[in-house]
Amino acid sequence: MALQKTFNTQYGITASYWRVEHFEELDFKKKLCTFIVDGFREEALKQFAPIATRRYTWNGDDFPFTFEGNLYPEAYAKLKTLPEWIDAEDV
């Protein structure tokens, strides 16, 4: 699972394939979540070499998870509610 959307990186190149790589912080009692999204160029996917990283944090009423199994689909769905991700495609 991933999202396809082209963003410029800090290195002046674009990344178009984005995966939620891991949850850095996840506390269901405090309703706090931080997860890492890594960006890749298509030709670098096989080497698993990200060229960009984005960090997203939600807490309180904006907490996106119900803890009913696999959290990754919920993380992608939450990303797609953000203005910069609205037109991202599932891949």
C-alpha cells in the first residue's frame, strides 16, 4: 500500500511514491500519534532508498485511529484528508 503524488524534495528532485514506514509515537490513551511517511522515486523502490521523509502528528479529537486491526490503511486515509494529499492516488 502507498500513495502516488509528486512533491519536490529539499534536494531539488521529486518523489512520487509515498509509504507510511512506521509509527514513531502511538498512545491510544492520550490520543497521540506520529508516523513517518517516506518518499521514493520509482527507480529507487527496489533498493528501498527513500529520498524524502515527512512526519505527521495528530492528537486529541483529530486522532485518526480506532485500533481495530491494521493501522496502515487508517493512516493513508487520514493523509488523504489533508489538502496537499487530496488528489493522491492509492497504489
